[in-house]
Amino acid sequence: MKKPLLIIFVLLGTGMFAQEHFSGISTSRRTGIINATVNPAELTNLKHEYEVNVLNLSVNASNNKITFGDILKGDNLDDLLFAGTKNVNVNANIEILGPAFAFKMDKWAFAITTAAKAKINVVDVNSQLGRALTTETAATSLLTGYLTANQNQRAAATTWGELGFSAARDIFENDEHKISAGITFKLLFPGSYTNIAIDKFDGNIDFDASGDVYITDAQANVNLAYSGSLADGFTDAKNYTDFFSGGLHGFSTDIGVNYRWKDSNSDSDEDYKINAGLSFQNMGKMTFKDENNVSNNYSLNIPDGQRLSLTQFDGVDNLKDIEQVLLQSGYVTLNQSNKNFKVNLPATMALYADVKVYNNFYVTGFLQQKLDNEDQNDQMGAQNLFTVTPRYSGEKFEVFVPFSSNEVSGFTTGIGFRVGGFYIGSGSILTAAIKDTNQADAYLGYRFGF
């Protein structure tokens, strides 16, 4: 039987799909609340005086080991994930933008938004250690050997809700140019959290005649943290839908500036030659204060000649049980324990420009750069990416083809459509149709203005 301990490493990385959220539509010429999630300064460019967001859903994941074809087959996914010598990285997200309302007046614009989010990050997990934790028997000598992994190997999952209040203002405008600035204040409602991390692992992985895999002569720093429904199990998908249960215990900010070079040859004030922006997102943190909260740091020390059998983790599907196995082994020493703990949001910088090529044809360049080190135990992860999106953007109809490259899964391309206020798309479906890829994605939504 496969060991459920490592299911958290593959659960959403192999069952959820995508990359950049709302790739292509978030920089659409039909400016709406979706654009303001990238840069709040875009609110002054709203197409309509009033904008209502009904519902937008984006599911987003990428990894550096498992391909789209592997996911469709569905066999031996954990074996494939830990094959070879490359460290495993997975970035998986769900983003639901709920009911929202925005309006503009004179030089000002304002918005109230709601969102529910779930994120899983697997960061630099050593493939040799992963194979030892997931292989049924030690039938291959490839499992064995002395392993030194100085990086902090971690798998973390977080769910939370957001209530945002945005304001933007034109700070300069003439017949050709306009500059605006905006800010969003977000109230954060932590839902659930889990983190398992092994830092500075140094030890020997071996197996005996019965096929029992074990670790000996080993040292490491271990963090086990959990809160909310994820404390009760990380293999049950419904535990990842706990968004607002923790109450108001956090705050974050988005800020941005926008520049628009107007198209003087057009009769519409909305037309432009260039629309560009710079923003900083998710600058903040939230505190988890659930009744079953815990964040414990341990020192692991297994002397030479003694061993920790990994078969003890068979059937374990939550961090509480993992912690009990480790404590009963006698090989861990508690260094620090916190009842409440803070988790940092995945802060990023976004830089983009949408350039008019001819008539209704545009090309957008979009760059995202993460601002934090995701190997820290209190840090949610993000990924660096760059996207170029050619588009045809008419009044009622829009089609766009994003070409993206991100640090986890590499190059992908997809396609998206907008008809009025409805849109649907994918950032990688064309790549998946042409060749195997390490990701796939989908998003859709509806909004209207008046």
C-alpha cells in the first residue's frame, strides 16, 4: 500500500490544473474588476460607470515532473513525481472571485470585492526521499544511499477568504496621456492550514530483508503546523473548501499605478495606443487562531545503528498522526511550540503593457516576479512568469492567445474568448493538444456593466 504521508505532495498538483490566473482576460481592453485584481489603478479605466462581478473561477496548477498525459492515464503518479534526481516543485491554486461592485465618478473610482482562495505549494522536495516515503517495497537499490539535502523541503496548503475595498484616482490627464494610481485594502479571513517541512536533512536511507524502508544515522529540523479542517486530514478534498471559518485575522494591501497613451485617431475615449501598469500585490499576512492550532519545531536525531521505519506512516492522513508517530519513536526533540501563528501571503510584483498594433489588434506583455522566499515555513509561494498575449479585441467579442513561460513548468500556450461580459479560456490547452505539458488550466466568469 502506498504511504498516504506524501499524498499532500501530489493531491492538487495532479488533480487541479492551470498557471497564471485569468491569463489574457485580466489585461483585456474591456476593463473591469478582473483588471483591478492585477492593478487597482485600472479602476479609473472601467468601461462602464457601474460594474458588477457575478462570479469568476480560475483553477491553477503547475509542476516540474508530471505531464498532462500522465494525469489523463492516472497511474503511478507518485512514482512519476519522484522519478529521477530533480527536486519536486508543485504550485496549485483555486481562486474564486465572488460578488463584487465597482463604480467611477469624476476622477475617482471605487470597488468592493469578495474572494475565496486555496493554495498548495510543494517546494524543493528531494526525489530520493520522496521515493522512500511512497514506494511499497525497497525492490530497487535506487532507494538506498546517504542523502544530504540542505534545502527546506516543504509541502503546505492554505485556504482563506478576502473582503477588499479599493480606490483609484486619475492624478494627471490631458488629451493624449493619463496617469492613475490605486490601492486595495483586503480584510483576510484564514480558513485552514497545514505545513510539513524537513530542513537540512542529512541521513542514510536503507531497507532490510523484509523490504521495510527505514532511515538511520540522520539529523534534520522538522516543522509541523496545522489549523482548521486541514488538521483533520489532508487527503479529503472537502477540507480544502474551508475559506472564511477563522474570522477576521489578517490584512493585506495591493497598490499600483497605470499609464495610458490615448489614441487621438479614435472617436472613443476608451481607445489607446498603450495601456501599461506596475503593481505590488498581496503585501500582508494573516494569523491562524483555531482551537486545534499548533506549530511545532522539532530536531530529528536518529543515531547510527538505530532506525526509523517508514512503514509506521502507512494509513496516516493527517499531521496530528504523523506527529504522534515521530514522538513515539523517541527521535524528535521539541524546540519551539506556538499555539497561534502567522502566514505571509504570496507577495508579487506585476509589470505589463498592452500595445495597439492595428485597428482592434493588440499585444500584451505581462511579467510577474515573486517578492518572497517560499522555502520559509510561514510563507505561501508564488512563481515567476512572463506572458505575451496577442489579441483581437472588439466591442462585443474578443479572442486572445497567451504564450507563457513560468519557472515551474516552462512554456505553455492557450486560448480564450470573451462575448459581452462572459469569458472562458485556458493558458495551456493548445500546448496540451500539440504535445505533453507539465500543466493545464481553465477559467471562466461573467460580469456586466451599465
